[in-house]
Amino acid sequence: MDQQQQHRATAAQGARTGYEVTALRALGSVEPVWHALERNGDATIFQAFDTFRAWSRHVATGYGVEWLVVVVFDRTAQTPVMLLPLVVVKRGGLLVIEAADLGVCDFNGPVLARRFNPSADEMTAIWADVRRVLPEGDVVCLTKMPSVIGTAPNPLLLLKASHRIKLSNYKTPLGPRWTAERLPDKLRADLASRRRKLDKRGKVAFRTAQTEQEADTFFVAMVEQRAARFAATGRPNILDCPSHRAFYRALLTPGKETSAAVIQALTVNGKIIATGYGLVSDQGFAMIFPTFLAEGWRNYSPGMMLFVESMTWAAGRAIAFYDFTIGGEEFKMTLGAVEFPLFEHLEPLTLRGRPAVFGERLRRRLSNSPALKSLVVKARSFRNKGSP
């Protein structure tokens, strides 16, 4: 089916739901629709158009994958109400249609018009139309989705194949009245003591990069500090990949209010001892890469000092949430973080995809239920003992 035929088919189906669904594959076509939704809608901080544009140019191109943006239009108003950026990847011999992520988005979700609030039946019908415009694939997997996008309920969670996952998002409510005085007394006393000791080493300063030169200097320090820490722990480091580094650097336009990202540094006599890189919007600030110089500086808690300075900076901009993204490390709760669960939509599209989805669902049920896992282990043991 060619694109024009495909469009007519989805429009005919949409006539029964009040919505029309199409897929866009060119940035020039996507940009005006995306901006229209951003002006009067909600999205996670990772689904801003500027972020997607940099992602398509650096990450998607680096992986050599096909991306598309599914758009749902209100047929009566002829305006977009939902936009979903996707990518097609090959995993384990299967073609998987997933959120446009490839490792750089801590959460995924649709971009939504604020008035878009479908019922479960309406969303099921809309999703049937979405499936008709998807490219060839065996499985749809949309993971790390919040239950609320901005102020709007995530309509994808109305679908039967959506469920909660183990991962959660942690963020601290801020606002213009937030100050470090709200932090626990013990933490503030400890940081004050460490700060006095650090002051003896030299002039301590916190700064958000305002020039390209500053951004380059802070970015290089961040990459080096993160590389050293991950090499010491033997963990894979996303910034080892040139296309990912290019993506994150491209998001930085220092000194501009519209910059999708900022990079910050804590320095002593000009020496960078900690950095923080995050995405920023009116709704929140998402700290993605906090790093610090371990050797010779760890005892001063430079990473925690940077967090407090960064949170104070965000509150001064009237940012509603300081987002620590994924992971329930104890220090996040110490800094006032609240847990928000994340969800996934996992659905087979072909016969080939069904065993994979069934196996993945079973694996997750076992991991979430020690009792069930124990029964399976015992059954396998019994079966093996009975084998010749």
C-alpha cells in the first residue's frame, strides 16, 4: 500500500472514531505539527521537538535506523491531539517498534493536546488505527512511560497490553519558594561542615555555562569524570559512543533561554570538581549526568554540593520539579524526591512476535513474584530428575 492509499485507509477508519491517524517520516513535515502541540499541550522533557531533532540527526543516524512519528488528528477541528515518536530496531531476530529512545530517554510518552482525554474504548479504536500506519514489525514495545504527561493522563495506559514495570521516576517538587533550608537538618549541617573545609582549598564557585567556550570546557570535564567512574566500576558508559556525545552536546545552546539543555560546574580556584548536565523546560529540570572528581575531592561530597546548588538554581527559575530521572538511590530521597511509577505497553504484531512477548511477560511476572519463581524452579528440578 503506498502512502496515499495508506492515508485514505486510516482516514476511513478514523471517520468512525472522530480521529484520523497518519505517520510522518520527514523532519520538515513533523516540525510544524510538533510545535503546534507543544504550544498548547503536554510532553515529557525528553519528547521536546528540539531534543527529537538532535536525536534524529545524531543518534538515529548513528544507529542507521528508521524512525517515524505517528500523529492523531481530531477530524472535526483538523488539529493534532497526539503525537508518538517511534523507531524500528532489530532485536533478537525480531523487528521491534519502540519509542524513539535508543538509550537516551529516561522516559517516553506521547505529546498530547491538553483537551485530549479519550475513553478506554476510544483509545482502543484509535490504537487500531495507529497499528494500521505502523511499518513492518513483530512487536510494539513502549517502555518507561509515566502515568501522567505534564498535566494530562497518559492515554496509552488505557490499552489492555499496558502494565507497570519495576523502574520508577524520582523527582523533588520545587517552585519559587523552595530553598535548601527545606533539606534535612543533618544533611545541611554535614554539607556546611564539608563546605568550610572545601573553602580552605580555594575559592568555591557554582556556575551554569553561559558561552560555547564554557559549555565545551564543562562538557569535556563531564565526559572525563564519567569515564573514570564507569571504568572503575566496569559499567558500560553511554558517552563512550561518539553519536551519543554529539547528541548531548548539540542540545546545549548556552546563554539562550530556549536551550534544551544546560551544563553546570562546581569549581575550586577554577578547577572543575563536579559537573551536572540536564534537560530543562518550564515544567522541570532533569539531571541526566551528575559527575564529580573522585581522587582528592570525594571527602568533600562535591556531587551532593552540586545537586543542592543546582536545585537552588532551578527553584530560582520557578521550575516545578527537580527530576532525578530513573533509579531509587537513597540520596534522592534525602533530597526530597518522590517516587512516580513507570509503565510499558508490550504487544505482538505478528505470529513471530507472540512467543517473544509471552516469554517477556512471563519473565517479568517471575521476577516480580518470588513465590511463583520458586514454583517454576522446583518444577524444572522435578522434570530434570525424571529425565533419563
